[in-house]
Amino acid sequence: MPFANFDTSYQSLPERFYTRQMAAHAPAPKLIVFNETLASTLGIDARDPEVLARVFSGNEVPEGATPMAQVYAGHQFGNFSPQLGDGRALLIGEIVTPTGARLDLQLKGSGRTPYSRSGDGKAWLGPVLREYLLSEFMHAAGVPTTRALAAVTTGETVLRERPLPGAILTRVASSHIRVGSFEYFAARRDFDGLRALYTYTRDRHYPGSKTPFEMLSEVITRQVSLVAKWMGLGFIHGVMNTDNTTLSGETIDYGPAAFMEAYHPDTLYSSIDQFGRYAFSNQSKIIVWNIAQLASALLALEDNPEAELPKWQALIEAMPAQMEAARVKTFGRKIGLSAATSEDAALIDGLLAAMAKGQADFTNTFHALTKNAKPRDQFLEPRLFDEWQITWQKRLSQEADPIACMEAANPYLVPRNHRVEEAIQAGKVGDYGPFHRLLKAICAPYSEAQEFADLTTPATDENAVRQTFCGT
């Protein structure tokens, strides 16, 4: 069997935390892609495509694995849903790697569970390929994220607006504990469950913290860093619900996620985000809102919540300033400033304002700055860059090695929406060449490989992808 060491600690929690569940049978699974590099770190040594297809479709359960669907709640677009849960995913188990790390292994698209509501629990090929590409790019770009281990087709048809090929993604995560996991027990005033979840999460992710308050402080640090990294790549999550905010500080659920092309702070792609709640610039505000919901749940564990409330409020109220400082540092590095401060915010925002007005491509503009490759040509009105550049050059003269700083912060390419869509459309007819080529390119995003120069080109009016969709 392909898995060396399963040890599923989550099932030490009370049974109301999950439901044991087997995957739906896949009639004719076939392996699309297997992440051999990631598999090696997990201690997986199987390479037989037929064995891998059976395991990653859920048709064969590895020895020691104990599939289950986790329960959680969540605020979705600001509205509270008291019970959500894994409606189309199964946690196969936790793998303890050869280095001692504990990681979740999850099948996504494996069939109905008690939490599926009206859904079929299946995934079609498009969202599986999208999440594989985007999550592996994020890892390569240095952003904490779930990883993609494998993708298989199931040999069945999934009905959405039309019949589509079914598929399953195998996802690896530090855990699948979410803000919504805590909300689930807090909403039920199940304080025993809430404390059990807190203790488990603390021991697994924050062993240095001694109290719920200390753990919350560490969660904030991770989330602020994560969202700043998203924004530095022009990434728009698209569905920043509390059930998609992990306690581990990893990016999770890439359904309608996308990367911005022409810069504008209000950019969004998600078809279900009708009012722009999760637009690009709002992400730094929404993470504060999401963590405030976590704080509300954890506060109930205090012996005297009312007396402790001001301290907890102060922690949340300090988050916007932390988020702004992280944003400034992130974008400072993108323009060559090794340790940007609030004094540099005007310079950074001046460039972004010029990019918005000049409809400059986000990724290509920062890459052109790095290489001094005529960045002004990215602007419909080049004078906008010329005016900004004067102040920038003065500030840059104070830096020891601005080029190295920018090279580490500005990728050559990202998985552009239209290129991801091309890979999906080709995959629908069994051609995975575009998918594998794009995957190879984005796994080395800072390498200026000329063979992938075409992947840096923004979309045209004809092939632009203006909306992205949730996998359900």
C-alpha cells in the first residue's frame, strides 16, 4: 500500500466532531497527475498508476486510514450557517511523515456525506485542475497553502448546468480545522466540545501558547502574514468565508480564486460574490472580521468572559494596523525596499494608483520594475509611471540591494485565469498537455524561462475570463 504511517489523531475527539464515511465508488478511475515530489516528503513510495487511481478515487482505502467527514459551521458572505461540514470531501486520515510532521490527507469530490445538503458531493474536472494548479503555484511562490497530491478522473458524468467529466482531487493540509469549526460548537453552547477543539488545535498547531488568548494572538500573526502574501501576488481568494479560514494559517479552497491582471483595488472574479465583499482590497478587512468571529467563540472559554472582553477587543482592534504594516512591507519589497515602513506607504500607494489609472498588468509591471524592462510600457499612459519614478528612484538610492529584494518578491508568471481555463477545456476532451505545461511553468514562478514567455501575456478581449465559479 502507498502510505507508510497513518495516525489519525482527530478521531480521538468526540464522535460529534465527525462522521465516519466511505467514498462513493468511482466506476473507472484514471490518474491524471501525481505529485511525486510531495509524495516523497509524505513517505509514499507507490508509483503504480492503477494502484494510485484506486486509492485517490477512494475505491481502495490504505491500511490504517479511517475516512471521515468533519463537521463545522461558518459565516458565508456574512451570514451564519450553523451547520456546514465536509459536503463533498473525506479526510482519509493523517500521515506522519518521515520527518515527524503530521498532515491531513483529504479526497475532494468523493461523494455525498451527511453534510452535503442538496449537493451530490462530487466534483467535476475543472475545479480539480484549477485547485491543483493554483495551490501548487502558491506553494512554489512561498505562500502557506494546502497542497495537491493527485488528481483522478472517476469515469462518471457529473451534472451541473450540463454533463461534465467527474474528478477527485487529493489534498494535503497541516489540518482542516477552520474558524467555522470553533463557531459550530460555540453556536451550540457546547463548551466541552469547544474546549476539546481548542486543546487539540493548540497542541497540534500552537504548542507554545498557554491560553486561548495566546493562541488567538498567534493565529492573528499567521493570518496577517498570509493575506499580505496573497495581495503581493495579486491573488483574490473569492470566497473568504469563515469556514475557509484555517487555524493553521494555510490558504484553503480555491474554488473561485483567481489572479488579477490589470490592477484595480476593486477587482473580483467570483460569480457568487455579487456585492464585492471579497474583492482584492477588501481581503485585508475581511480577515479582521473573520478572526473576530474566532475571538467570539474562544472568549467563551474564559472563566469570566465579560471581565476579559476589553483585552480581547483590543487584540482585534489592533489587527488593521498589523495588516497595513504587513501590506506595506510586502509591497515595499516589490519595489525594492527591504524594510518599508508607514513612511513608504504613500510611495507604494502612488504606484498602485498609477497602475489602476493606467490599467497596468499587476504581475508584468512588477516584473518589469525588477528587470528594468521598460515598466512604463505597461501603462496606457506612460507619463503616470514617469511621474512616480522620480520619487521612487530617490527612495531606492537608500537601499543596499534593491534588485535582489525585487527578484525575491516578483514572480515572472502566475497561473493566469485564461491559461487555467485553456488547461481545463483541453482536459475535458482528454488532452492534459496544456495542464502539464502550465504546471511545469508555475512550479518555478521566479525563473525567467523563455519557453514559457507566452504564459506571461495578459488575456485579450476574446479569451479573458471575467468570472470564476465555485466547484459545487
